Amino acid sequence: MAKVMSLVAIGIGSNLPAAGKGGPLQVAREAVAALDTETIRVVHRSSWYWSDPVPPALQSLYVNGIVLAETVFDPGTLLRRLFHIEHQFARLRTAANQARTLDLDLLIYDALVIDTVDRRLIVPHPRLHRRAFVLQPLHEVWPAWRHPVSGLSASQLLQQLAGDQWLCRIGC
């Protein structure tokens, strides 16, 4: 019997080099390779984008992108797997919004809405609708997606942003 696959969107971000992995762009690329396994199959990857830190901070620019993937993992198991991959890239979680070697965010899991009592697992990602560096690549890889609560597409959510978030496709 075939395993049931769920469709997920995973955000990838980096603004620090990782030892043995290279700078932020190479870290992001290697993170895609680390994700693409028997249990998480990457089906599409967005372009890579430079962005300012959100919220604004005195940090290096971030490299951001999104992968659309199919997985057999339930949401909790997938989140633990993402944390494990971050750890392999020397991600430290000591303060909120700090610079990081790798950030993997579970943005979307099928059309589910999840908010666990301990708030460790929230899907869709609770700030997805306020981040251009998420919405632009999300629109690129999954243009038909609609937010399960608001019903708005990534493109519509992007249009609602104030326009104060700088974003540039790498290569521009």
C-alpha cells in the first residue's frame, strides 16, 4: 500500500555562513539537498531572493526561498526533522530574530490549520501573510495556493503589504 503524501511549503533562509557549507546562498542550496530525501520529496524550488532582516535589525542580508515538497511525515514529525537539519547546519536558537546559518520554516501543510496548545506548531506560519520574502517565492512555486483562513492567494496577500520590505531576486 502506498504511503499518503502531504503537500507542504518550507521556507529557507540564511544570513550567516556555516562551517564547511559556505556562505548563505550555498547554505540555502545545500539545505534543499538535505531536505530532498525518501521522506521529503522536493517537487519545486523558488528562485533565491535577497531580503532585509524582518523585523529590521543590524544584520547581513538574508537569502530566502521556498521549496514545495511532498512528505509522508505528519506535521509534528516534519517540524522535528526541520529542526534536525537546522542543527546539522549549526543553527543556534538562543534569541528571537537573531542572525542564523539556516532557518527552515514549515509554512504550509496541505490545507490544514494547526495551533498546538504549546504554540510550537502553527500552520500556516503565523507571520506568512506579513512577509514579502515568503509571499513572493510562494506565489512563484504555488500560484494556486489560498490561505486556509483568509482565502487570499499569495499574490493578493503580497499586494496588501505596505511595500516597505526590500526584496531582490538573486542575479538582479
